[in-house]
Amino acid sequence: MQDSSDRALVVKTRDGEVEAYGELVRRYQSSVFNVCYRLLGERREAEDLAQESFVRGYQRLETFDVERPFGPWIRRLAANLCLNQLRRPGQNRLPLDEEHDELREGGLADPETAEEERQSSERVREALMTLPPRYRAVIELRHFQDLTYQEISSTLSLPLSDVRSHLFRARKMLARRLRPDD
Amino acid sequence: MTEPGGAHPEEVMLHVFLDRALDAEEQAAIDVHLAGCPLCAARLAELQALFALLEDLPDTPLQRPLDGDVLASIRRRAAVPRAYRVAIAVQLALGALVLVLARHWVIDALTGLTSMPLQDRLAASVSDVFGDLSLLWPWVEQSVASLPNPFVDWVSRLPAIPFVVSQWGPVMAAALALWLVGNSLLLRSPHVGRKSRGSALGGRGR
């Protein structure tokens, strides 16, 4: 199972081997969770939405083109799910869990540098969470999922001109919030 | 737009430039401008630093594996709709039967749209449908006659439904409305609703 390609796992899943889908989940759970976490800013909710993304992915697996990579497809699905969640009334909140950047600890030799990096990451995450959801979405798709303008446009059902202007404004807002003197 | 020494490119164009979303000619023009314009080069460097900050953002570790809950949820959701599928199959079969019985009405409706007022056409069609149903009656009678006596006695004591054929239209319409309402309730699966997501995904409260 471990050596199977994503394509083989998708085909097996379609043939009724649900366990094969479990392997796909194990491969992509971290990246899908991170999509949700960057967009939602709340760990528990991000885990729920990541899980739901995989369930929806399973339900829509017949529509997936096996010639394309599975990772970007499931991450895009997760991003859309999170956006729908953010569009719900009262969802434009600014949560940010405290515990998110313990990841670097132990990974770097110099604790001082590690702490600086942790603080820097935290500032970026906080700045991202202050963006309106539609701006957060274009940043996610462009910078973290490396989609082109055209792909962002079709994923979010936005005109190309809006993709460009949303990205521009989102980055301006981010830059303002990340200025050292702020 | 971006000739060396000429007008500086608009700020938004620098973003598009870094996103590699310009056509080759525009991209080259900005390249040339940047080579000769320290101001724009500095603006670009600032923007590149922001890009780097975003792209270097480390992943947050997942604290629990999701695969177990995902598979459990898939299996749970797959199990419940089987009952729905049976219900839908039964409804489809009944719907097909109604269509067969109502074939005259359908044909009349399609071919004689202008030949008869709607009300008359409906009354005639309903009458036809019940005419067809009446063909089944001998079989029903025979089946009932073969049932044990106490049950036949009990059935024979049931009051007759006080409708004449021409009044069955509203009854059928009401049945159809009930059918549609029933279907909408049936198909609104509690496993899809957002409110139940917490429990459907492993019952973790928030």
C-alpha cells in the first residue's frame, strides 16, 4: 500500500477498496489540515473541515481526473469548503490558536533563532487572519497552492480582474500589518 | 509603459510580474525597466520579501491522524443512504406505475392541448386512470377472498371513501404534495447538515 502511486490508490478506492482511500488521507492530511488552518485560524475547526474535505473528496472521487495529481485537487476542495464556511454569517472572526508554532522547536540548533522564526511566523499568521476571507482565499491559492490567476479565477468563480485586484489589495494589507514599526 | 527612464510600471503590475502572469512581452519590458530603475527594483525587493515571508510559513503539525475518523465517517454515511435508496427505488417504481396508468392523460395532454378545456381534460384523464385501476379490481377481490375470514370481516366493515371519481383530482394533488414533502424530508439527510457535523465526524464537541 505504501508504495502505491496516488493514481493506483484512487483507482482502488473507486473499485471499492475504502482502505486505499485511508492511505491517501494519511499522505495528504497534513497539507489539507494546513490549508484549513491558514484559512480558518482555529485548530479544532480546521481539523473538522480537513476531515470533511476528505469525506467530500471520497464522495466526488468519480469526478477526479486520475491523470492529474491528487494533492492539489483535495487541497483546492478543502479551500473551497473553508471559504463556504467563512462566508456563513458571523464567521469572519479572528481566532488564532496559541499552540500552532511549537513545530520548529527541536528542529533548529539555535533556540534564539528558533524563537525569532516562531514569532515571525506568528505575526504572518495573525496578519493573514485579519484579511477579509476573499483576500485570505486568494493568498492561500496563489502563495500556498501555487495556482495561476486563471485557476484561482475558476476555483473561486471570480473574474480574472478581481483575482488580480484581490491579490494586490491583500498583499498591500499584509505588508502594512507586517511593517516592523506596527 | 515600462521603458528605461520612462514611466514606472504601476504597482499592481509588479505584483503580476512576480506572479509570472504577464505575457512575455510585458514581462520583458518590466525586466528592462527594473534593470535601470533602482526605485522600482527596491519596490520589487520589498514585495519579494513579503512573498518569501508567506511562502516560508512553516506547516502547523497535525495533532491527531484523520484517516480513522474519515474512513469511519465514509462507512457511516454509506450505510445510511442504503435505506434511502430502497425508499427511492420504491417511490420510483410507484411513480412508473402511475405513469403507465396515466398514459392516456399524458398523450392527451401532449396532443390535444387546445382541443379541450383543461378542466374537462383533467376530469377525463382521472376517469381514464381509475378505469385502468378498475381492471385490477377483480384480482384484488380474488386476493381478498382468499384471506382468512376475520380479516375479510374487518376490511368489509371499513367505511367507504366518500369520493366520486371527479373529486379524485384534488385527492391526487394532495397525495402528490405529501409525496414531495416526504421526499424533501427524506433526502435532507442529517449526515449532511452542518449542525450535526461534530457528531458525524467523530462526536467531538467544541
